[in-house]
Amino acid sequence: MAERSQHLALAEGLARQGHIQPAVDACYQALRIDERSAPTHGLLAELMLTGDFYDEAIDSATRAIEIDPSCSPAYLALGLAYDRRGGMWDQSILVWHELAEVEPELVTAHVQLGEAFSAAAFDEEAIDAWRRALELDPTEARAMYNLAVAALKREGMATALPGFRKAGELDPSQDELFFSLAGIYDDGNPAPDPADVPEDRQHRLEAAGALAFEEDYFASAELIRAVLDDDPEDAEALGLAGYLYLKQEATNEAMACALRALSITTRTPTAVYVLGVAFSKRPGLNRHAARVFAALAKAVPKHPIPHVLFAESLLGLQKYTQAGQAYRTALELDPSCVRARFGLAAVLLTDGRYAEAMWEIRRAAYYDTSRQGLFWQLYDAYIERRS
Amino acid sequence: MADDAAAQMYQAFVSEDPAGAIAVVEKAKASGTAQADLFDQLFAPAMSLLGGAWASGAIDEYAFTQAAVVAEQIASFVTPPASAQDTGVTVIVGGMHRDYHAIAKNVIGATLKEAGHRVVDLGVDVRPAEFLERVEESGARIVIVCAETIGTASSVVRVREMLTTAGHEGVVLLVSGGPFAADVDLAKDVGANGVVRGAESALRLVERVAAERLANGAD
């Protein structure tokens, strides 16, 4: 028993560090000692999935569930393996149903269930599943992306595009872009108390950025006000102020701040970002948004999101081929960019390339669940329940 | 002049005077500013002035918000129209009889509509006679038939036969779907004038056909 646990613990440690092959070996060692270990089979399934060995992943996950029907991480691995293998939608639907029953609060189970329904052409059921996911978590971006794709299939791009943009706002990647443009990074320390911030521009701006990062918009706004009281022509402060307004759905105020900042200096990427987003929220300004995001993509060519934002504006202009190119650029920079995957899927759908579109959506699912560390969340909770 | 107008519009914003802001727009249009240029030449500079006033403390937070509300009220007067202008070109779109695949048809139809074309969407599973009826009813000279299986794709020939029999040889028949994309000869065999390979391709083809018809003096 102790030896089995040691091998499993070793496999877990190796897997968490991304050492797939040694982790697989350790799993097999553990199974030689105890073939009826559900977590080991579940872990092996995840490892096989990571290595794109779908049939082996299906076998291992199925075995884990046979041994223990409450082994939720195995359902996740099994569902993802069915989805990525393709052509097994009926089984996939069953698995996601099971996972939603075993873990009713697990939003991703409902999102995946919707995608399985959609792949099997049960469109109404798919939409219901995504709506259920959004009821559980209104910030679930992937459910929103899927609803946007469903809208595209039924009513075209003009109806779908606001959905893509809304999903993009829910997606943490867009805020990450802003903070990276502003040079604000999470250093693990909490934002300072505004009362303790030294009264100079640099400290105030940094603190305002840190407070905005923590979504304390009012405290951040007070500090920006202090910076602007000293220098009303501080373009960076105006860019940050614009972002705060955007986050409070005050688009015109955001636009005013951004335009003022850019009239002072065009070299303010945060203001360029704010202006582009403000334009993209207003029907009829897709051409303006495209121009602004093209400039942003040129200014920060190594970041995927400006390319995605540019692509979305192109969708609004019915320039689907160009949009596809911009999405592909974003995916070259970051293959795990879920927003670009869904956008590219939309472009492929407009081109009648359904199989490729579905493939992009499946890849998005893979990266999204990986990004969330969902397997490990379920796995750790399962191990805790067992102990 | 443009700076002046922008200053006047800014003043209307902070005075919470939407009627005054609209009057500035009308004046700019009367003096020759095109509708497409109003946003860049008038609204954006006025918004920049507004941002500057807020930054300098010339107006407080409340006045800034109220001015933004006025800006919202007149935004539709200065932004370019969200949908394209009516091209006057009518296009009939439908899925072939016994074919229930709707996605391509929906996406193509919506794209053409967004581009300003008049789209008559017949839905899926449309009998050839219905295409003919709608051509005669609407006067459309372009028909797009979608078919995603070999069987339904082959039967598109019946649409062409029906149009020809009724004396509508001039109607441009475009086809869409996997079988046609895979085998262009199939499109020729069913009497199609072209293959639509997605929404953007539909736009290009319809615009080309419409331009050719215009050049030839057709309706």
C-alpha cells in the first residue's frame, strides 16, 4: 500500500512538472502494485491525453470510472478524449452529463456538454447547456464564445460579433493586455493603501495601476485625479483613467480620456487600446476600431490580443480572409489563445469549413481546461474526498 | 472652422444642450462636411476637448458624466450608419429540396444582407418550383442554392431547368456546398453560373454579377 502511494505520488509530482514520460512510467509502476487504483488510471488518462494518445486515454479513464464511478477527473479526461478523437459525440454527451451530475457546480462540464451537443447537431440542447453554464458563472467566457458561434450559424456575423466581443471582455486575456501595455504586473504583493502612497507622479501612477489590477477602481481613480491635478497633460494617467471608465461601462468618458491622451502624444499604447475598445462598442465604428487596433498590433506585434482585436474589427467589416490571417498571427504567438481559436472558428464557418471550425473549438476547449488547471482541481478534490 | 465647430459642440456637451449639439452637426453638414467625416472632424475633437476639460479640472466628475450623456444622445447623428446602404440588388437564397443543412445558407444570406443587398431567404428544403415562384414575384436576377449532399447537389439542375422553361435563362444561378466545392464540374453540370465558396466569396460574386448587369444596362 505504501509503495503504491509512493509511485502514485511520484507520478503526480512528475505530471505536475510536465515530465510526461516518467510520469507515465510511474503510473504503470503503481498499477503493477494495485491495478484497481482509480486515481492512477485517471492520472494515466490525463497523461495520455496530453500526449494525444486518445484511445489509450479513453481506456484508462473508462477503467478509472469502472473502479470508482465518482472519479470526477477521469470523466474530464474521458470527455476531452472523446471530443478530441472526434466522431464519438454520443459517448461524449453521456460523459459530460455524468460529470455534470458528479460535479453539478462545475461550469466547464456544462460548457463541454454544450459543445458535444453542438457537434452532434443538437443545437437547442447545446444552447441550453451554455446558458446553464452562464447561470452558474456569468463570467464564463467559453460559454459566451459558443453562444456567439451559435448566433453566427443562425443569424450571421452582425448578430454574432457583439457576442464575441462580450466574451472577450469576460476573458481575462483582454485585461492582461491592458496591464501589460501599462507595464503593470502581478508581483504577488497587495496594492498599497492610497493614504500611504508617496505624493509623486510615479508612485501615484504605479499605485493607481496596482489598485486597478485589483479592481479597486474608486481608489485608483482618486490617485489618477491627484496626478492630473498636478499635470492635466499626463497622457499615461489619462490612458489609465480611460480604462477605469471602460470597466464601468462609461464608454464616452473613456473615449474622451483616450482621445485627449492621444492628442498630447500618440505614443500612449494604453490610450490606443482604450480608444479601440470604445470604438468597437459603438455600431458603425468598425472601420475606426480596425484602424486603431491595426496601429496597436503594429506597436506591440508580439502580443496576441491586439491581433485578435484587429481581427474582430475586420469581421465587422466583412473582411473574413484578413480576419483569419490576423487570428492565425495571434495563434502563432500564443496557440492557447482561446479567443483567437473561437474567432478563427467563426471565420472558417463563414467559409463553409465546418470540420476545421469544430477542430479549432476543440483545441480551444483543450487549452481552456488546461489553463484553468481543471484536471488538477478535480483530481485534488477527489483525492481529498477519498482520504 | 472645424476647430470652431468642435469647440461649439464641446460647449453644447458641457451645457447639457443636445439640441445645440445637433444644430452644430447640421451647420457642419450645411457647410459641406460629409456625413462620413462628421465623427472624425467634429465629434472626436469635441470629445478630446471634453477629456481635456475633465483632466484639467475645468469641469467636475458630474459635469463630465452629464456631458458624456449628451454625447451619447447625439452620437447617432455623427457615426457612420451601422448597416450598408441598400444596393437594390435582390438575391434569393435557399437550401435545395430535401437538404436540411442551414448554416451556409444562413451565413451567406446574413452577409449579403449586411452588405446592403435585398435577400429573400427561402429557408431549407425548398422545392425548385418555389425558387421560380420567388424569382417571378421579386424580380430577382440572382439565385443562390445551397446543397451539402451529392444527391441534393445533383438535383439543383431542376432549378435551372425550371428557370429556363419559364423563360428566365438570364437569371444567374450560383451554388454553394461541399459537393460543388469538391467538384466544379458538378456545378457546370447542374447549369450553375458559379460556385459560392463561403460568405466572402458570395459577396464578391454577387457584386461582380450586379456590376456586370449594370454595365450591360440590365435591371
